[in-house]
Amino acid sequence: MRKTIVAGNWKMNGTLAGSIELAKELGRVLSRQKLNRVRPVVFPPALYLIAVGQQIRDTGIELGGQDCSTAAAGSFTGDVSAPMLRESGCRFVIVGHSERRRFHGETSDTVRAKAAAAMAHQLTPIICVGEDASGLAQADLRSTLGAQVIGSVPADAHLNLPVIAYEPLWAIGAAASATPRHIEVAHAAIRSTLVDLLGPAVGEQVAILYGGSVNPGNCADLFSVDNIDGVLVGRSSMNADQFVALVAAAEDRRRREEGGGQALDQ
Ligand code: PGA
């Protein structure tokens, strides 16, 4: 069974010293826990990747970039390439986050090219999709997400599996997450599109994360949704206690599913 991913997107926040402190604290706490069912991943700002990577080495926490170029190298001022991320210790990269789509005009075509660049350089892309408006009718929700998945997932995704993050825009940075029922409908639509696109053997294997105002107070409810393979977290990932609580909740949920075991110490 695939592990539950708990991904912390630090966005453009913090300082070098603060990021090192946060990484050190996460490493100290999480390395003491036997995380057999969860993969915690942190996504610091690109400038801090190497320093954060040094703090989390051998702790079980993995590293990811927040974005990458479609190109491997060249005259692209300000961009960071997939091979650079890989060389800096990353295993993952987020592509097509709604803030990139919105503030940098990234289309699904661009996102697909970024995901392909990541996969070509042994990075797992976390491809973000999500509807703008709340309250869509189910049929509209399904067709919006279906179109985004078809547009953003590379056709040869079976060679190196991507991860999809479902992040409804109205739930990002908001007071409340989407409801478990809404997420269930959205994830089912994404899953069936993946199965159509990649075939059942591959489409069923792609992990689907939920993101948007996930915190320790609502994660138990969210983890009760069957088809959630993990979470992509913004604000709650920049506080060590909260991120550790999310990781612990994910591990406990999986342990319970497997039929027992003690709750994790925090
Ligand atoms: P949030 O951010 O958890 O602060 O809502 C989520 C995201 O943008 O990935």
C-alpha cells in the first residue's frame, strides 16, 4: 500500500535562520518516531533548500521544490530547473500550484511541461488542480477537474508516477477546509479521469492529496475520507508542533486501518 504523504509548502515565507530552526525541530521530533506509513515532505523556498536539506538528512523527512522550469538549463533568468532541485536533495516538486497559475499565468500546458521535466529528472511532481469557485454543481466540478487533469498530466506518466494535489482555490488560505463529502466527490472525479487517461493499472496507483486549510483540528475528519492519500499543507506546515501533529494523525489513521497499534507519541 502506498504511504500517506504529508507535504508542507512553506511558500515565500520565513528567513534562513527560521527555516533552519524549523527543519531542525521537525528532524529532532520526527526522527524519533517510527514512520512506516507516512512520508513527511517539506517544500522550503528554493534559496533555503540546501540548508534545510542538511538539517533533515537521515530523519525520514524528504525535501521538495515549490516549482521548476520546463527546461533543464538555459537562458531563463530567475528560474530553477529540475536537475538543480534534484542536485539540491529534492525528491519532489510542486507544479501548477494555484498561486503559480494565478500570479504567473501558468496554463495546464505549462504545468504539464513542468511535470514532464520533473519526471525526466527523477523528481516526483505534485501536480495541483482545483476549481476556482465554491458551490459548483457536481457535473461542473467533475468536468472542470477532469479537464485540468487531462491538460496537466503528461501522457507518459506511467514511467514515473506523479502525485495529484486537489486544492480548491476557495479553500486555500481560508477559515475552513472543503468538507469530506466534497473532497470525496472531487477525488473520485480525479481518479476516474486518471484511470481513463493512464489505464486502470497506473491510474489507480497515482496518489491524490487534498490541500486547502488543513490543520490539526480538521485532519482527523479529512483522513476519514477513503480516497485521500495525503495532504498538502500551507500555514500549518510552518509550525513544528502543528506539522508533527498532522504527521502523527496520518500515521495513526493508517495504523488503525491496518488493525491496531499504539498511538504515536508526539
Ligand atoms: P493553506 O495552503 O493550508 O494555508 O490553506 C494550502 C496550499 O496553498 O497548498
